[in-house]
Amino acid sequence: MKFGTSGLRGLSEDLKGRASALYATAFGRYLLESNRAGQGDAILIGRDFRESSPDIAADCVNALAKLGFKVIDCGTLPTPALALYGLQLRAASLMITGSHIPADRNGIKFYRPDGEIDKDDEAAITAAAAELDRAGFERPQGDGKAEDRSAPCLALFVARNANLLPANALAGLKLGVYQHSTVARDLLVDLLRGFGAEVVAFARSESFIPVDTEAVSPDTIALLQQAAEDHGFDAIVSADGDGDRPLVTDESGTPLRGDLLGLIAANFLGAGVVVTPVTSNSGVEDAGNFSVVRTRVGSPFVISGMQEALASGKTGVIGFEANGGTLTASNFNVGGHILTALPTRDCFLPMLATLALAAEKRQPLSVIAAGYHLPFAAADRLENFPVETSARLMAHLRAGRDNLAAFLAPIGAVGSTSDIDGLRVTLADRRIIHFRPSGNAPEMRCYVEADTETSATDLLATGLARIRAWANAN
């Protein structure tokens, strides 16, 4: 088991049973020993639709109940809905989800009563789990059942989003909802219809389908483009498995970049400070009336950056990741309603902000996206890429400028580099290529920017090919 950019991750078969109970116990003990919670306090559990999630959730219930917590079952629901309910109740929570990673993997996201855990918390939980393991931890037994509060938990989140836009704000739009296996699928349909849109749901799946909104697969794009052509949609919306990363396409079914969705949300709220990872588009700095703080990849780093902005006296603080997941650290007044801070990734805010902009301007989303004049960006990943291989590659590229220059020779000359997270190279011709091992899966990611879509696509393909060639030769 390993903490990545957001939560604990591992193979489902490894996480089920003793391991999930071990980490739930470690988390519970950490809460108790740090006085963040006490025996008898409520602790929430939610889950996604993965086949392994109910079993993992049951083991967590048994482990936390044994520690004396009042465990509450919030059912299958979006991660931001669970986090919001936890903040309202001042209760810690666990979300059983592997987000966008393959179906044979799963994970657990942990929340303190005051919000998502940080890197220091992760280290403390890891140390507690290791100590329990050395002491011969035995998996607690029980029926895995807890009090069901899924209805009020979801109702709170529905009310939050229902106040984001005026009544009938999306009237006149025909929208598709790609349902697949995301826990957001039914809420998306109800919410969009509630704002007056014509909605067609399609491609619902009872088996889990991993959808990475930051690197949408060619097969998924083909499915979305065909649906757009068949139905004449103005846009298609969806989300990843646990509903914290948005997927929005234009009228052709072509996905919009997640960082563009976050940028639209920032402008929608009138943000004063935007905190975003180094992987987000380099054009963000010039696309709004806000200051920008760059961080490493992962919600804990974005949250830390937002907290630092608040501590320095900044207001209107928002964060987003390149996958589109949007976080708010400040309260915002939206149409006379207070949108309370929700410092965890949310897919609904950027999605609704983007659709509202299309309805307001009465323009196709392709035209709106082009109007931001961002550099063309693309990203993809090599799956089943051994962690050891990616580590050796990164060490080789960082060992000296000659190594990096030789590796990139078929692509272009090195201009400057940034080592905030992975290795981000600005080439002499101002194109950008960024190599970064995934923080929670055996994957190697590549991000690029260029002045045309064709150039970006070619750069991405060449970058991935260079990674494969090096791995095969070494």
C-alpha cells in the first residue's frame, strides 16, 4: 500500500481484508492520539462502484467500530459530497475509491474533521500502520454494517449545487451525460435537468470503467464524439469514478482541458488567488484577474498552497488541478447565496460554471475555449510502467544536462528546466515537455504544450516514444 497524490492506493486484492482494516485502525488511532476525535465521535464512510469497494468499506467499518467510533454509512456518492457532510458534522471520513485508476486497483481517501489529510498526516498514518503490523495486527471481525445516512449526506450536496446558478440557467442547452460507472451519474442528470437543460443519459455500465479525465482514452473520445454526432449535443459531461474530477466536452464531443474548466470556475467565482500545480497550462497566469501560485501535483499540495495564501491575508482563494478538480478555500457569494469553502476536489463547480458560460454567451464551447488563447496542451500516460523503471529514468535525466540533452535530441534543444514535480523542460523554441511518474500507480505521465494542436500532439507522441525506447534499452 502506498499514499500517492490523493489517498492510499494498491491492488484491490491486496487492500481487501487485513490491509484495509490495518490502515483504518491506524487512521482511527491517529485521530484519537492527536485529539482530533474522541471515542463515540461520528466517522463517515463512502465508496465508489468498484467491485471491491463494499468489502473494503466493511473492513473499515469493523476496524473503526472496534476503536469506539460511531460509524456512519454514506453509501455510494461523490467524494466532495462526503467531504462536505464531514465538514458540516465536524466528523472524520473515509472514501473507498481508486478514482480513475484501473478496476483491479482501489484506495482509501482520508479526511480529518476539518478536511482532507495532508502529507504530515499521511506520514503519521503510515508509521502507525507499520507499528500495528509489527505488533501482529489481527483483522477485527463484525458484520460491516453501520447507520445509513446516505440521504441527508447527498441532500446537503444537492442543495449546495442547486444554488450555484439561477433557475433555468441552462435552458436551451442539450446535454449528454456519459454515465459509465461514476458515482456522480444520477446526480448529474437530476441537477442539469433542474437547471432547465434537455438531458440525455447514455453508456451506463454496471461494471467499473476507469475514466481518467486528465488523459481521456482514444476509445472514450471516439464514443463521446459519436454520441455528440448522433444526438446534436451542445456538450457532454461526466466525471471520474468518485466524482471529484470533471469531464466536459465541446459540441463535437472533444474533451476540454481540465485546467481550462478550473480557470472558468475561478473567473465564475471572481477569485483573487488561484493555486494550481505546475502541470496546469502555462497560460493560466494571463487568463484572469488573480494571482497564481504553482505547486507540486496532488491535492495535499494545492490545499497547503491555499492555506498559506489564507494565512498571508489573501481572500477569494481557489485551487484547481490539471484534471479539473476544483477546490475552494474561501467562502464566495454566488448570486446572493454563500458558497462555503470546500477544500477538496469537486467536479460539479467547474462543470456548472462552464455550462453556464456557454448558456450566457450563446456560443459553442469550442469557440469559448478558443477565446482563452491558451497554449495547446496534451497529456497521456504509459500504463503498467514499472515504478522502478520510471525512477531510473528520472534519475538518469536529472544526473546531468548532457543526459537530458541526449534524451531530448530528437525532440529539440533544452532551454530551461523546472524540478517542482517531475522534470518540466521548456525547449529552446518555447514548447514544453514534462515527464512525471504517477504518484499512486505504475504509470509514467507526459505533459506537453505547443503553439498548435498538431505540434502538441506530435510532441506528446514523440515524448512517449522516447520513454518507451529508453525503457527497452535500459
